[in-house]
Amino acid sequence: MRENKIQTIVRAGGVVVNGWLGLPSSFAAEVMAHQGFDSLTIDMQHGPIHFDTALPMLQAITTTDATPLARVPWNEPGICMKLLDAGCYGLICPMINNRAECEAFVGACKYPPVGYRSNGPTRARFYGGADYGERANETILALAMIETAEALHNLDAILSVPGLDGIYVGPADLSVSLQNKMPPDPLGAAVMAALPVIVEATRRHGIIAGIHALSTQHALHMIELGFQFVTLQSDVAFLAAQASATVAAVRQAEVKGSQVPKMY
């Protein structure tokens, strides 16, 4: 079966640099896949991406060796199994608050006897290899999102679920839950105090610690804290930031009266 690059990197003591896909475009996914990310996650929780769009995005990612992942819209077994059958090598599930919810999620990601995933890896067998059925349980990743005060309270119970491969912190929702109010403060004191607790718990249970980073500096800080899987913003954020900076630079030049050489 094709290797899961995330597992290879983590087992070697490295850090996985993950990209985040919010644009419903196979071409955008292909462009991102060629930028050097170790893995790419299709976000189907927030934004306009549905399964019919996710499938060609997975095919686009396959033009590189980046490991394809998806964040499912919710803890619902149907979409989990369908995305895995389409070739996802791991799923991130939002709002896992207790052991029972985690067991339901992991069960949908793993074949018996570990879980209850139904057999029918339509595209996955072509992407993963002829022995997909025999090796999927050890290769496909189930990552539970820790993003509520309830999840922190139940952290050890969640992390002890057999078959769970790691967690993924959503700092914005975690901040909302810990503050019990909006707007999010993902870099606030409450979240920053919780992160070392989460990392230490993942080490105790021998699973992957992942988080969504808001900037380069934030990502580097999270790596210093011990996170082994770090997402660098998103394609939407990159597009908006670069477009905004370019427009602002031209506007500023106009105000200063800079002369732009004619190209015609």
C-alpha cells in the first residue's frame, strides 16, 4: 500500500507541514500540491466544498506525493466512509467532545475488528494499492478535533480510544468555548495555557498532536511547543493576503506619484 507520508515524518521525529484547501477548485488544489506541503487537507466543514468537488481535488493532489486528507463536515459515518473510499488517507473530525463521540468517529474510519467501516474502497484501491483492504487500518489516520472546554475535560478519555491516531486543535473554536463568548481569541491566554496540556497528553498516549496555525510565527511557536502536525493558514488566506498586499503596494505608489513604466 502507498505510504502515508505523515506517519513516515512523525515516526522519524519530524514535523508535518500541512496545507489547507478551502477553494472549491481542483486546479487550486493542484497548485497548492506543487508548493512543497507534506499533506493537504480539503476543508468540507466550513466553506463551499462538497463531495462532488472534493473528488477531483483528491485527483489533483495525486499529481504529487502530498498526502491527501479531508476535514469532514461533522461526525457522521456516511461522509467519512465515502471520503476514505475516494482516496483520503486521513480524516479530521470537528467537535469531538467525549469518548463516545470519538469511538463513533474512529469506528467509521477503520475496518473490522477495529471499527465498522464498510468495505468498498472504490478509488482508494487504485490510489492506495492492491493490498489496501489488508493495510488500511494501520495506514489511514483518524484525527479528532479538540476545540471545546468539554473536550479538554475529557481529554484522556478521548485520547485513549483504540484506533485514534491523533488530535487536531482548532484554536478559534477552543477560544470561543473557553471564553464562552465571541469573537474568537485563538492567541489568547486561555488557549495558550491549554496547548501544553494537550501536547503532554498526546505524548502520554503516543498519538499525533496537530494544530491550525494562523501565521508563520504562530506555526513555529506551535512546533516549539511540541506539535508534530502544523497547518499553514489556507489557500483562501494566501490568495487574499497576496492580492491585498499587491493592490495596497500599487495604491501607495499612485499616492506617492511614482511613475510606472509603460509596457506598450
